[in-house]
Amino acid sequence: MTGGGPVGCAAMRSVLVTGSSSGFGLEISVALASRGWRVFASMRDPDRRSALDAALATAGVDGDAVEVVQLDVTDGASITKGAGYVLEATGGALDAVVHNAGVSAGAVFEETPDEECRRVMETNFFGVLALTREVLPAMRAQRSGRLVLISSDSAFIGTPGMSVYCASKWALEGWGESLAMEVAPFGIGVVLVEPGAYKTEIWDKSPRYLPGDSPYAEMAAAVSAKAEELSERFARDPKEVAEAVVKALDARRPRFRYAVGPDAKAMGAARGVMPFGARAWVVRRVLGLPRA
């Protein structure tokens, strides 16, 4: 991480976690609350909080440690209102934000509707930028804070049928590196957490686009079948990602990147040393695709 000392000095540190109704966001909220953080768990629809409430009860966490906040990262007014509420509730002393909200889409680029490309980028990238703008003045004023960006191993290597999702995570990483250098003089740190395959609902909720007469039909069918098989065999418990976030927030001097899971660690190690042709060969072999 570039810049940023230990997060918070008060008895109860505060954190805003986006996308907390399920998946990583839910597990991160529970893990941080169980360690004494005051958690503002945001979600587009607070009525979908039942899974979070159940997880908190199972973990034996006092529900008062987590406050659900309505916040849609694709809606500027919602971002301003939600962030404003959190900053007011903390007296302007918010210690951390975990940018977790994310979506995906299954489609080759040529057949991905423009509105779907924009939906993915608005959620995974532009929403992160907008929320960060809302909290940076307070963090600069207090000369501390930490921004955790939930990226993906898809930021390491392109994957057919996931071009827009990969693009959103690559964009997040480049922005995160630049931001880290900009805010370091103000005592603010930036951390990237890069999970591999984990058991969350993101892929189940992702729309698929494949016209019946698609020239990509054979390839898309092979990719979909292999991805389902690999996910079933190798996807891991999302609690591991939550533990990585806890580590990144508790560390006095955290790393800038945390690759989480054996697949993410392997691809992270290969990044920068394996040429594109070699990476593409690996992807084709894993997915069972012919070269041409």
C-alpha cells in the first residue's frame, strides 16, 4: 500500500461496506463486526437484509454493531445521501470503505448490448469513483483512512465471454494504483483485494447473451460448461476473502495487493512475466478451446 498508517485510534473503528446483502460484502460485514468494527452495510434494497441478519446471528454478533444503509452505487443521489448519512453518524471520522458492490455479464463482446456494458462499468468502476469522491474530503481532514477495492483475478488475464467484466476490474486496478500515490500524502491508504474463484451469487445473477444464430455458439457453450465444472470443483468459501479484508484493515502497513485463493495467487505471480501468447494458451487449455 502507498501511504496510510494504522486505521483509526478510537475504541470502535467505522467502516462502510458496499454490496452487503450477499457474497463477499455479507461475509466482510460479519467478519469486521465480530472484531469490534462499527459497520455500515450498504445495499441497494435494505429489504434484502435477511441473509445478513441471519449470518450475524449465527456468528453471535450483536446486530447493533451493523447498520444497514441504502446505497446504490449506480445512482449519484443515492451515493451522496448514503455517504452523507454515514459521515454524519460517525462525526465525519469514517475510518475505511470497502468497495465491494459488483456485477457481471456472460457474453462475448460483439454480442454484449451497450447498455449491459455500461451497467457493469457503472457498478464495478464508476460507482467506486463516485463514492470515493464523497468520502475523501473527510479522510483528508482527519489525515487517515483506508480504501479497500475488491478486484478480481480477472484483472490479471482476459477470459473469453467475460470481456466487459475483465475490463471493469483492469480499470479498477489502474485507477487504484494512481489514486494510492495521490492520497498517500494525506495519510490515506489504498488496498486491492483480488479473489479467485469463490462461491458467491454473482455468476448466478449475471445475465447471459447468446443469440441462437451466434457464430460464437460453439465456443460459448464450451466456456460455459467448463466454467460451471471448474466452479463446482474449485470455488472456495468467501469467508477467506473476508479474512483478507480484515487483515488489510488491521495491518499497520498492509500490502498494496492481496491475491486470495490459489488460482489468484498463481495468476498474480504470472502477471508481468508471462507474455500474452502464453497466457492465452493457458486459458484455452483450461477451457478446452481450440487455437482457431
